[in-house]
Amino acid sequence: MDLQGKRIVITGAGGGIGEGLALEFKKKGAASIIVGDIDGDNANRVASEVSGLAVTLDVSKEEEVKALVDEATKVYGGIDLFCSNAGIFGQPGFMKVSYENWMNIINTNIMSHTYSVKYALPSMLENKSGYFLFTSSAAGLLSQIGAAPYTVTKHATVGFAEWVAITYGQRGIGVSCLCPQAVKTKMTENGAGVAGVNGMINPKECAEKTVEGLLSDQFLITPHEKVRKYIKNKAEDYDQWILGMQNLQEHFKDWVNEIEEREYQ
């Protein structure tokens, strides 16, 4: 996908990966960038840096995602690239995770992606052109030790991205799924634990790798190169991979216990 002159929407763009994407897209010649975030102040800050438009929204609410798409259509005439990037870590662990906790992360990490496609796709199909970038995680390909809801929802993101690519790929719709390991964001400010075993990259580096993937219409974008090796090992010997992850969990058990006790006592 050539980013020059494109109309782009990014959710969760008030910081972290989303902010990095906005800055990189601006450098690559995007015609317009809508910066969506639940934090209106940060959305305005980033929008001012990229000469874009800030929209405050909660992506877990369908009507607010629809309003975002409507605003993009009203102001810029449509959307060429929708980056469904917003997400949360949610409550770690499993036994203490309530129904409300599950619904919160499901609505934010899964349903938000379905809303973006539901409302942005029709005009793209009409134009026979459009692109979706879904931000998942290496946890969506592997697993996140110590966090069942995060693991489940990030796997679901990869699955949904695959489905969209398969269903609409021959109708002019491009799809990429971004699956980094640890990135220096608000989510990892207290440490990344097991996700940081291969080092933590900054949002700028993550954005640069993402743009490389978009330019080559690459479905799976993995800024941490070792993720490719891990998923290959997983596919070749699932049982051995699970054993390895069990051993890794034992190594990080203190961190797992710490985050659960610190965040949700």
C-alpha cells in the first residue's frame, strides 16, 4: 500500500504505537490523519503534530466507532486506511477475572475491530479499494503468560484479521495484522515481563516496521523478527512448544504474581 495521499484513521493514537503510526504516516505523505483516542487531550496533542483531526471516542462502543467513520467521510470524503489499533491489557490472571472484566476487554480488543470493518468496509467495497491494519500482539500468535483475557482477545484479533483478508481480499481490500512483542508504551511502563525477553522497541521503530509491511501488502507484520521463529517452532511441534512455554512461565512466576497482586487486589 502506497501511503502517499491516503486518508487514514487511527484509533488509540493518543500515545504509544498509534502515535508512532501517525507520525510515520505523516512522514510518508498521508493526505489526512484522524487521531482517535479515549483521551481527548492526547488525541489533540498528536493531531496537532500531524496536522490532523482529533476525535475522542471509546472504541468499545459501536455507536462511537460509527460516528468516527461518519466524521472521516464528512470531512475527508472517505477512508483509505483504517488502523484499528486501540487495545487494553485488562485484568491479568484468570481465577480473579470477573464477567465484567472479560466483557470490558472483549468489547475493547475484539468488538472494536468488528465495528471498524462494519462501518468502514461498505464504501471501500464500493470503491474497490481500502485497507485495514489490525493491531494484535505476539500474544495473538503465541500466548501471554499470566493473562488469559489478553491472550484470548489478541488471538481473536488475528483470527478476525485473517477472516477479513480471506473474505474481501479479492475485492480490493488489503489487510495487515500487526503483532509486536514489547513496545515502550503506557501499557509497559511498569515492565513488560515475558513479552520483553527479546528487548523492548520504541513506537517509532514499531511504526517504521509497520510501514515496511504495509508498503509490501504483508499480512503478518512482526517488528520483532524472532516472533517468526517462535511461530514456526510452534507449528512444527506444538507439544514441545507448550513445554517450553511452561518452563518460561516458571521463570517469570514472580512477575506474574506481582502484576496480579499490584493491579487487582
